[in-house]
Amino acid sequence: MTAAVPAITSSHVGTSSAARLKTHRDGPVLVLTLSNPGARNALSPSVYRAAAKVMRDAAGFRTVRAIVLCGEGEHFSGGGDLRRLSRQRRLPAAEQHEHLAALHDWILAIEAAPQPVIAAVEGAAAGGGFSLALACDLVVAAEDAKFFTSFVSMGLTPDGGATDSLARALPPQAALELLLDDEPCTARRLHGWGVVNKVVPPGEACAEAIAWAQRLARGPFEAQARTKQLVHAARGRSRREQLDAERESSVASLYGEESGERIKAFLSPRKKRAADAEPVPEVRE
């Protein structure tokens, strides 16, 4: 990972359909905007490929400290374009395999990115849009946001890692309820299940996600990246394997520059005087 690279500037990533991926920088935060508002930000294979490339490129940018994914207009994303899928049925299945491989490459790029990735959900997150939100590390949702899996009602099965994300986060009964029943799930209910981190007033999801990203961006890059990697890898390991991975990561962090600077700053006399002056919070039974 390079120590310094040129900044990513604002741009529109062009695609062959109406769907676009807009990118811009807000200081250390990279904001990716799904742009196809006339179709509830329906996704396309060209957007999958463009987004995966942006994510992989951003992974090498030490100046990018956090990433926010949002939708343009009133919705996060309605998922795949059913008109495209209808046309696809007349084409070779191998082509659809390639399209889904591109979507899954994007999902894997989100997990592999060292930066925390925050989904900001307004309106609908349906089908692949819901899968995409679930793939992000953190989720901020508007209070009136609605989440649908939608696949089974169309005679399809989930993609974009929805089954994996929900099976990791929820008991089988709750995961299957979301996957089999086409009724919308509210942000509040998903918050109660721990799938959504924060619920905010309508219209404020992106602003809150960026503000959160800015706070995270002030944290130590390597320690955050290692922590994210440990969490994502945990379910594929035994307890012993995870403990070993934590040991190696902890030692590497301790001897790194970030911890040296931050421990020294914390132990400085000025910091200690400020900490001693803070009131002790009252503990209530």
C-alpha cells in the first residue's frame, strides 16, 4: 500500500446504459453515488465493473480514509434492471454468468478495501440494492427507508451476497423471512436486529454517513484496516485460528508507527492533565 498517491477527483464514470457511478472527494472521504434516479438507481453490469475498479483503486490511496455509498435522489437502489434481465433470457447464460461475476467482484472489493465503507440508504433498497447495502461495513438509513429482497417474488434467487450477509447477521428464521417474504422491512426493524447501525430523519442519511466517515477518517488507517480484516475473516476460522490472527495483527500494530505516535500523545503530560480534569460519569443502577 503506497504512502502517498494523487487524490481522486470528482468524476462521472460513464457506462453504456442510463446508469452512472458518480464519484467525488469530501476531504479524506470518497463518496460514490449510484445515479439512475429515473429508475430508482437500477444497477447495470457496466456499473458493477466501474464500481469494482473504483473500489480497488481507492484501496491503494492512503489519502482516502473512508468511503460512502449512496443513491442519487429519493432512493438508494432498486437493484437489477428487470427489463435488462428480461432481454437477457434470450441471450446465452454464459453472458449472465459474466455479469454476476462482475457484481460479485464489486461485493468482494468492498470487503477487501482497507477503508470502512458506509452505505447511506434513503427510500428503497431492493434486490441487488439491498445486497449492496448489506455488503457495506456500516449502514446509515433514513427512518422511512424500506428494504426488500424481491428476488423470490420474481422467481429468482438472491445474488450480490444477500444470503451470506443475512446468514452471518441473523438467525436462519429471520434471514429466511427477509429472503422469502416480499413484504418490506423497515429501517427500525433492521436496526433492532443490528443490520442497520443508525436510523436518521428522512433526507439525512448521506449527510450523516459522510459525517461518520469524516470521524472515522481521523482514526489510524492501518489499525482500522486490520480490524476490518479480522472481523470479515472471523467466521471462516476456528476460535484458535482467530486468536492466532488477532495475536499477529496486535503485534504488528504495536510495533507500527501509528500506535507509537498515538500512545506517546496519550501519555503526554498535557493529555494526562486534561484526562484528570474530566468528571467521572455517574453510574446508575
